[in-house]
Amino acid sequence: MPIVKTKNLSKVYNPETVPVHALRDVNISIEKGEFTSIVGPSGSGKTTLLNMIGGLDKPTSGTVEVNGVQITGMKDSKLIDFRLHNIGFVFQHYNLIPVFTARENVSFIMLLQGRDKKEMQQRADELLDQVGLGDRKDARPAQMSGGQQQRVAVARALASEPKFILADEPTANLDGASAMNLLDIMQRMNREQHVTFVFSTHDKRVIDRARRVITMVDGAVHSDEYQKAEEYDESKA
Amino acid sequence: MKTLITISWRNIWRHPARSSVLLVAIIVGLWAGVIAVGTMNGLMQQRMDYMIESEITHAQIHHPEFLAEGNSWMFIPEHDRIAAWLENDPRVVSYTSRTLTDGMLQSPVKTSGVRIRGLDIESESRTTTFHENMVEGEYLDTDMRNAVILGKRLAEEHNMEIGNRIVLTFEDINNELTSASFNIAGFYESASSDYDRRNVLIRSEDFLDILADRSIYHEIAIMLENEDKATAFVADLNSEFSGITAQTWRELSPELSMLVELGGIMVYFITMLIMIALAFGILNTMLMALFERMREISMLISIGMSRLRVFLMIMLESIVLTVTGAATGFVLAWLSLWHFTGAGINLEIFAGEEGFAEIGWDQFVYPIMSTGEYVAIISVVITITLLASLYPALKAIRIDPLEVEK
């Protein structure tokens, strides 16, 4: 069963006045353990597609299924709860809670899930260790670099044990070294723990690392190809 | 909930200066509100106590027409039977009978209209504190023959000194004009300069010698165990005796009663003004905080924080901020009240000692706050806080993550 499946997914903004077709009959299927990039020029519909898959936006027509559950038409409150347990998010601007430490930022989503405090602490520490921030657990976002903040965001996305992680241009605000470091970490998690990642990006560094690249043009899937991804470099992680 | 409180507390201190300003506003507002309410209560209570204890007492008995007409023949019938009834009523602490009439005071300087008050010194001193108002000379317990006590201000108007003689002219109970000379034994100064200009005191036995051929009394002033019993007490008197009118202090002095009620209204008015200012302070701060954190709240909703939790988080921020400020404000206010209850607040700086005396007020005010008023103010603060937080909280739960990202 695919983790994500879209069926004839379309989105039209301003249908009554000046219709803008953001998505046109998009049919994609993403399996568990994939490392997928959704690419395309600005306005091609990649962010809209990501928002649809993440249950943040509603399609004009078509459906989205996540792990066999159709989320299209789901009530807002139910959808929020569904996201909490099934989808991890990494945002372009990191979006960490500035008044929380790295550990608290990672724990917070588990707290929303109602997990045991001890378990939360333990998992948060493990995840921060995995993203190379074992020594920055008590640092607040303002005390960390952009790359470190984005790594905390990845740890936070993983903390809820989601079915897959959606990352909207995760390297857009990072310098080269930080971007490569982040990609190394995500690629390692994908290989070792079979974490499914779906990115929207136009960063070549990300595209080169992806095993599958879906190219969007004018709201439609222009190409959907598997490629030999650049190898994960253990020394960089 | 613990984490929500933690996040709220930390959010409050994201902008220490802004939150501190609001906290100080809440603290000062609450402190000022409590002090203002306490001072107003104290002023009203002191005025009421003074008027009751020094002169009016809790209840009075008159001939039904005496207060309107003031004629000396309108005396209380069956005085002795009423006195015996009062002696046996456990609610009565003390009482005194007064002989009164309106007349003229003549001095070499001028003539003034006055009320002549014939007092029984012993029972008057047991019932009222008027003798404490003496500022010069002796009270009516002097050995001086035909002694009279004047208000200080009246004496000044007549250029009178202790030992001088004045003439009082009035109608006796047979409507005959009668005059008698009196020797000034002393001067009093009450809280009302108007009262001081219009009332002279003499011994009732001196008065009765020239007013009537027997003991007559126009007023019985009664102090009760407490003010709350006055209404039932006068009702009992009025049903027990015909030919008299018994009234509570509220009926005898409607202006005083109205003043006390007005004080209550002022208290609510002051409280509401402070609360409205507080509400706008909270609303402004919370809206600013919300607008700054749209992206963050949008992220929280995106990752799966329910809108109810977002709502609670925003509400808690206001509540935590207000509770902190209000608690500090109340503690400061309580300590201030505790201090001022003993030392009093000197209002001389506002109008000077003379100014307050002119309008019949003491310059020192001893604030009073009841537990009920503390509870009421706390309840109002909580309600106002909740209402002021509601709008930002409702705005927060309507955040659309997609709109914020755009």
C-alpha cells in the first residue's frame, strides 16, 4: 500500500473570477522508504501539491490518500489530529518555538500526542543525537545557526513517528555546508530507518540526492523519474 | 496543561519591556483601584459614623410635625412612657432627650437665627460624642450660670469671647416671645461649619425654666447596638406609640444617606474605569503578540496542535500575565491599606485642613475594604481578563496556515 496516493488531484484558485489552475489532474503514488523530490519552477504547483498531501489545503477535485486513509473532505479538527500522528513537517523557515530549547521543541509534538514524559525526553535526546545536536539540547533557537535549527526541525518532524515527512524547500535558507550536512542526515535516516521523505525544492543539491524526482510544470506532472542518487557520505554526517 | 502554562509564561517574557509595562499597569491599576475604593469607603463610613455618633444617632423620636415646623409646643407626648419603653428594650444602648426650639441670637455686633438645643449633659455624654468637639472653654458641665456653648465660627462672626454675654429670644410653648441672657462658657467645632454657625447649646434645665412650666422634650436621640437594627426598631416604636414619629438616621438625614449611596456608586465607577483601561491594555498586548507570532501559531496548527489548545495557550498567556500583575497589585494594595488603616491618609494636600472642615470632613481618612469587595474586584479582574483575551484567542484559532505562508 502506498504511503501517499493522489488521484486526479486538481486545485483551482479564484474559480469564479480569474481561475488559476495550480494543480491539474495530478496522479502520484509514493511508497514507504522513498526519498522523493518534487521540483519545478516557481508557480509550477509543487508547494500546492505538498500542501494537499500534508492536508493543509483542500483540492477542488480529486482525492488524497495517506496510508490508505482518504484525507480529502476530512473535518478540520480530525485532519489536525491526523497530521499530528501521521505526517511530519519541515519548513523552509525552520519555525521552531523560540522560547523552547531544542529538546523542548522536539518533545513538544510528542506532548501533543499525549506520550509519557520519560519516553518523550528519551526520544528527544536520541533524535537530537542522531541529527548531531547532542551537545545543543538545552540551546534555544536564537542560540543556534540556521543549519542547527533546521536539524532540530527534522528531529521534531521525526519525533511523532510519522508515516512520512514533508519538507518544503528545507535547504532554501541554508549555506552550502549546512545544506549538505542536513541532506546527509536525512539520507542516512532514509537508508537506515526507512523514513519516507518528500521534498519540494529547486535546490540542485537536494535534487541530486533524491532517488525519485517528480517534475511539475504548470500544475501538472511533467515527468516522474527514478535516478541514481548521490551516495550518502558517512564522514559528513 | 503544565506545558501550556510554561509556554505561556515564556511567551510573556519574549518581550520583557512590553510585558513589564503591562504588568506595572496592572499592578498600579489594581493598587490604585483598591486604594481608591478603600478610601472612598473610609470617607463615607467616617462621615456616617461621625454624623451618627456626634449628633444624629441611629434613631430619633419627634412630634410628627416638629421637624417641619420647629414650634416649641410640638413636644413629644408621653415622654416618660416612651423613656420607660426604651429603658427596657435590649437593642437600645443609650438615649438622650433634648429640648429644642428655633430662635434669635443677639450680640452687640449682630443678630443671627439659631437653633437652641437644651441638652441633658449626663445622658447626652453617654449617647453622643458631641462634647469631644469642644475647642475652647468649658462644656455645659461648668458651674457658670446660664451657660451657653457656641460654634467657633458663630462666635467669630459675633466677635464673642468666653465670658461674654449673648441674648437668646424664642417663643415659649404658649407662643409668647421670651428672651434670656446667657454666658458664653466655650466654643465647639464640629465637622460641619454650617452646623457650627446655626446651633447653640444650653443646659435643658436652664432652658425649661423659661420655655415651659414643666419638663418637655422635642427630640429623643437613640443609639442602638448597631445600625442594621434601626429600621425594625423605629417600626416597633411607631406601632407602639401614637402621636410621635420615630425615624432612622437615613430618614432624618437623607443627604447623608444619599452621600453614602453615592460613594458606593463612585466606587463602582472608579473600579470600572480601571478595569476598562486594564482590558484595553491586555487586548493591545495580546494582539501585538499574536501578530508577531502568526507564523509560529500557523506552524503549531500545521504539525497538529488542535485549535482548542491554541485557544487555551493564548488565553493562558493573558491569564498568567493578569494573575501575576493582579496578585502583586493586591498584595501591595493590602499592605498599603494595612498601613493606612492605622496611620490614615492625610488629604490635607488636596484642600488643606480648613477646606475639609468647611465641608464637614476630616482631613484624615482611614480606608476600609470588606472581604466582599476584595472578592468582587478579583472577580471583575478575572472576568475582564477573560473577555479581553477572548478576541485574540478567537483570532488565533482562525489562523489559516496557508494564508500565513503566503
